Amino acid sequence: MVNSKVYTDRRRHLKEKVERGIILILGNNESPVNYPDNTYHFRQDSTFLYFFGIDYPGLAGVIDIDNDREIIFGDDVSIESIIWMGPQRSMADRAAEVGITETMPFGKLSDYIEEAANAGRKIHFTPPYRGDNMMLLSDLTGFHHNEVKGKSSVELIKACVDLRSVKEPWEIEELEKHMIVAYEMHTTAMKMAQPGNTEQQVTGILEGISMSGGGMVSFPIICSVHGETLHNHYHGNTLKKGDLLLVDAGSESPKHYATDHTRTSPVGGEFTQRQKEIYQIVVDANNTSREATKPGVPYRDAHLVAAKVIASGLKDLGLMKGNVDEAVAAGAHALFFPHGLGHMLGLDVHDMEDYDQIYVGYDDEIRPSDQFGLAYLRLGRRLQPNFVITNEPGIYFIPALIDKWRSEKHLEQFINYDKVETYKDFGGIRLEDDILVTETGCRILGERAPIDIGDVEQMVKSGKTE
Ligand code: GLY
């Protein structure tokens, strides 16, 4: 149950972690598409949502640690706004709902910050990622707008990461409840994986399911017969028999918690033998790395488990060769699996990525790798109960990467380039679930969308119209 205590507790915990000064958390503003009154869907800043909970533009929250004050800065709406937007609650009412009793007009924010800065007090803020808030922070702090990001508070970032990484029971409930929308999106995509349908049609239907289910998509949908392009946002292809349709899509819950799943379906309902062989390796990598996902285990290790399953499976098919452990240690599997196993999930699809991934996915013990492939792993550190993360191994045949490595004879002791050459038209397969780290291991959130070969084929066939 979300009530004011959720937010007062969070702010209290934050104050315990940041020693002194002022914490300034800017909300987001409406963002114009092509003229000021035609805006994108409003999306509140996630840090603001987490600590102040008000899903409304034009606000800033201040936690004044030294003086034990919590203030929301924002303006009550004018009669003109009421005419266009309908009756609105007062700022005081909105603030009271999240346990704040002190509000001030937005225009007073600069006086408050200036006074504190003049008194030599530290102003803590997280890195801005929108131009308007970058400019505002520049005005408020006196730093040039190009410098503002670098002046953000590592102490505040680390405190926010500590709190937000471990999901509260109601957050898990909210996520789990919304998994029904994710399931509907992905089973619909499977049913629509029919020759003659277009990627654009599938994408549009999925966006509609997300919106009808409570919120906008949590990131631009990847829906492509060229799954080998990891973040493929081109939707211009018409599906044909024999294609693999990769759909990586997620939805925001009403409280803005993100889902993020990927499934890959055979257009028309039957995998070819070659597709089955590669697909099964990805299923095995997904299941085996999930079994290795436990509290206390670095997620980097689960990533390497997936990498070994992939290298071993590809060796069995004659695409890789040599000792599997040595191949993975050298990074040879990354020709086929060039991204990380997963990332944190929460109010953002890549949760807290605005703080800089180094603070979210790594720590003093586990540092990022600079090896190609492993370097893209967003979450390497040890897992804790109630982390919510993605598990998303994949195998891709990326012609430009194959050509590059082959021309350089890169790691040729582990890769059978002649055979790989014959897979350059294969595409890509990714299989992604959202998982909750529990006290003893982990579990998949929500009903698992079909993933085994027979179940996927059956779901696709159930969508045939003739
Ligand atoms: N599912 C999209 C991503 O993780 O980047």
C-alpha cells in the first residue's frame, strides 16, 4: 500500500546516509514535441518520484538536512490552466499526500539555494539528463551548464543507489502485478509473427497494449527480423516465412515501474533446424545463468555462466573450437554474445542509469571490465535479496563484426570462421526474463511467456488466421 509513510521513510533513510547540506531533487517539466503546447507524454523524474512521489510537472523537492526541513517548490495553477486542464489539487494537498507540510512557489527556489550556497553549505544533486534542468541547475548553482553534471554529488548518488537497489515489498507487488501486461504484449507479438504482417503493425499493437494496461512503453520497442542489431528501432520490414522476429519490449506500470522482456519467434510458426539449434543454446544460457543467480553472487559470474553455455553450445555446432573456459576468458564468445547478461530494473528500465552505471552496477570490489563484450555488462556487483534484474542472454550473427574479426584473425584459435561465414544471414536471438533475487536464489516475476521451442511454435501457430 502506497501512503505518505512510504515517502517519509525514504526521505528519512536518505537523510541518514547524507551527512549535511541540502539535497535538491528537480522534477521534470513538460517537454515539447514540435511547439510548446504539443508535448510528449509527461514522465516524472524517477528520483523525484522515489522520494517525493508527485507525478506532476514543474516541481522541485528540497531536503534541508542541516535545518531538518522538507519543502516542495511548485506553483498552484491559474484559472486559465483550470479552464484547459480541469480542476487541479492545490500544491499543499499534493504535498500532504507524500508527507510534506511545507510548500513554496517555484520562484522562491533560487533564493533558498542561493542563501544556502552563500552560507557555504553543500548542495547535493544527481546528474541532470534533460537540457532544461541542466540550465536550471546552472542558474541555481553558478556552474556552467557543461560543468553541472560533473558537479553532482557522489555521496547522494551512492545513497540513492543503496536505497533504490533493494525493492520494497509494495514495489515488487506493483511490478509483479504489471507482468500481466508484459505477458499480453509478448504473447500478442508471437501470435502476430505471421507472414505479411509488418514490424510496424506489431509495434503499434504492443504500444496500445501497454497504454491500455496502465502506462506507456518503458523504452522504444525493438521489433525486428534483424535481431542481430541489438537496439534495432527500424520497423519497416514485412515479415516472411523463415524469419526470426525478435521483440524486446516493456511497459510502465501505473506507478512507473518498468517491465523488460525479449522473445524471439519463428515467423509462421516453425523454427528451421538451424534456428532450433541456436535457439536452444540461448534457452539453456537463460536457464543456467538464472540458476546461478543468488544473493552474494556477483552478477558478473552469472554472465560468465551464460557465456560458457553459449561457447559450449557453439562449439558443439562447430562454430567455436578449443577449450571453452579459455575461449570465454579470452572473450571469444563475445563475437556472438557481445552484450551483458542484464541490468537493474525499477522506476527506470535501466534502473538509475542517469546516476552513471558505474555506481549502480559496480562497487569498490567489482570493477567493470574493459574486454569487448564483458565491458557492456551493466550489472557486475554482488546481488542482494530484493534486487530486480533482467536475465537476457542472446546469440547474434553480426556480419560487420564477423568480417572485422575475421580480417584481423582475431581469436581464430577459438572461432571456426569458415563455418561462421555460412551463418551471416541468420539474424539474432535474445530471450529475456525479469527476475527477483530472493533470500536463497531468484525467481521469475509474473507468468513466464512461452520460451521452450514447442510452446513458442504453438503460440505463434495459434495466431494464424487461415
Ligand atoms: N530492453 C532494452 C535494453 O535493455 O536496453
